[in-house]
Amino acid sequence: MGNPLLISGAVLSAGAALLHLGCIVFGASWYRFFGAGEQMAQLAAAGSWRPTFITSSIVLVLAIWSLYAFSGAGLIPRLPFVRLALCVIAGIYLLRGVVGFAFASFAPGGNGPAFWWWSSTICLTIGVVHFVGTWQAWSQLSRVAA
């Protein structure tokens, strides 16, 4: 059936990718709602390419992370370096979660403290899901795909 935590991690990363894609499609109001900062919202409203480029990059990374978690769960074919990739993915989510709490005190990038608290909690949660799922599947991840 697959590792439930890695499946959950894949779905969470895919969901985050879709929400970021929504910011590109729906523009400034979504950037504001999700706390991307007033500068990003204004750039999007002005038709600048920068918010689309930055957000598209995030969408691509999150989609790849989702695929790696699905691969680690055994739901899609084994991707190269799946073990290493899942460790790095979990580490980045965990680091972003922890560091983001420190940012809440001075709110860089035009984002308010609420953005940093919420996004850090979400990233920390997704990181724990990936970490524990990877730990649970570790022995299966070391096997060479047939």
C-alpha cells in the first residue's frame, strides 16, 4: 500500500505547490492572503515577471518533492537518489520551520509575524511527516529498484 507518512508528505507538498500556483493564477489578492508580502502583491498587480518566476520556481521544487515522497512510498517508480533526496527534503522543511520562528520576531521581507508563525508551523509539520516517513521506510529505500 505504501508508507502512509510519505504519502501524506507527498500530498502536502503537492497541495503547497497548488496553492503557490493559485497565487500565480489569481494574482495579488492571493499573494496578500497567503502572506507573501505587499511588495510581491504589488509587483504581481503591476504585471511584473518576478513574482511569477519566483513562485513558479517554488511550484517546481514542491512538485519534485511530492514526486520523491510518492516514489519513497512506492506508489511511483523509484527515482534516483530517493533516500538522499528525502533526507534533504525533510531537512529543508525542518530548517525552514525552525528558522522561520526566529524571523517572526522581526518579520523580514515585508511579511508579518503571523505569516512566519503559520508558515513555520506548516513547514515544521511537513518536515516531521517526511522525516518520520523516511525513517520508517529506510530499509525499503536502500533496496535497488528492480
